[in-house]
Amino acid sequence: MSNTDASPSPAIVPDFDSEVGAGRKIAFICSKGNLDMAYPGLILANAALGEGAEVHLFFTFWGFDMINKKTMGDLKFTMLGNTATHMPQGLGGLPGMTAMATSRFKKSIADLDVPAVPEFLEQIVASGGHLWACRMSADMNKLTMEDLYDEVEGIISATDFIEKTEGFQLLFI
Amino acid sequence: MPVTTLDGHQINVNDEGFLADPKEWTDDIGKALAAQIGITLTDAHWKAIRFLRQDFETQGETATLRRVSTVGGIPIKELFALFPQKPAKKMAYVAGLPKPVGCV
């Protein structure tokens, strides 16, 4: 059967491994310890890994709470000082409000099948992401590798981090 | 929507090359799509693809990597090994489904 009329175009193949995006490297500096501010870095880092980028996360200052075994599963979300909740600020100061806001936040995150912080870090590491802790934050809080999430690769100085991420795209969160 | 011929099958694809109609997909097309991106399908690949197809049927959207791992039971590390670099997109492509839209 000759089929000269309906001449289909040659196969279109998605450009999964294009030269342009090859070798992309991104580092995320996570500096916040609030539950709501832990997520942007985790979500973006995870997305970057899914796009084949090399990804490093550097936890510094309050961001240390995300990798401190004692706090990582217990980050909090508060309405206080957060006008984006569009609630009267005075409400946020009432006893129990932070606990309530936190549990609501956790529920909405879980409803979207987005993992809790420790599990999210596990997923990022399984996807090939690298976790680093900030030397000064460790020293200030008298914390060692023992206190940190097992998959953290090391406690490094700001200079180490800058050296390590030469040529990277950087995102400070 | 462009029409293209793949390994003797005529299929409708979108501008990127993903199948426009998941119903046009067959195992043979899956094999041919995988070959297009340099992947030879093993049983482990098929397990992921079968899950994706079946999940799409019930959910109406393409499972994210996380869903393939938590619901489909295939560890994320393995998915990265099977479909290197961009596992979520590559799996969807081979399974004849749209790219996943979920963020995580």
C-alpha cells in the first residue's frame, strides 16, 4: 500500500539531553527555620534534581533547624509578623495559635502529598542532592556532625562553600 | 498536532514529541519511544511504566516521581538509574503520557 498523500513528518523526539541545559549546577542557601520558609528551597532543589541539575544545599543560621535532628521534624509556622495570612496580627499572639497554624500548614502540605521536612531531605539525597552545614552556625550552637541529619556530608566554612559552588547558579532563601 | 511515524506506527504527538493521546499507546510504541531516547526497556523499566499507565487511568494525571516511589513502590534512586537525568519526564514520554504537572 503506497501512502504518498498522508506523509507524516519524521518522529519528533523531546530534547531531554540538550547541550544547552547540560551540566547545570545550582546551589540553594537555606537560611530560615520557619516551616513555611523551609519549603521553597526543598521544592526548588527537588525540581532542579528532576531536571538533571547538580544540586547542593547549604544550611546556615536558622536554616540549621532543617538539618538539626532535634528540630527538623518540628519546624513551626506562625502568623506573627506574617501579614500574608491576612489575619489580625493580635490573633497570632494568642496562646496556642502557632501550634494551630503549624498543624494546619502541615495538613495542607500533606494533602498535596508533599513530604515532611526530614522525608523531603531523604528524597533530595536519593535524587543525588548534596547537603552541607555551615561551620559558623554549628559553632554558635555548639553542634557537631553527631547532631545533624545523617546525610549531611560535612560542616563547611563560608569560604569552602563559595569555592565548592564556583560557576553555580545561587539561590538564597 | 503533528502526526509522526514511529517504528511503523502512526501517532499524534505534541510539539515536544509526547504522545497527544495516551490511548494510542501500546507496548510496542513504548519500546519505540524508549529507543528514541536511548533507553532499552528492562523489566524494571516496565514496572515503572505499568504503574504510570495504571495510575493515569485512575487519577487522570501523570504521577510525579514521588508518587511513583510512595504509591508505586519504586525507590527514587532506582528511578534516576533507570531513566537518567530527567526521570519524571522520560518515564512519562515512554509511557505515552503528558509531562507530570505536580511540583513534587
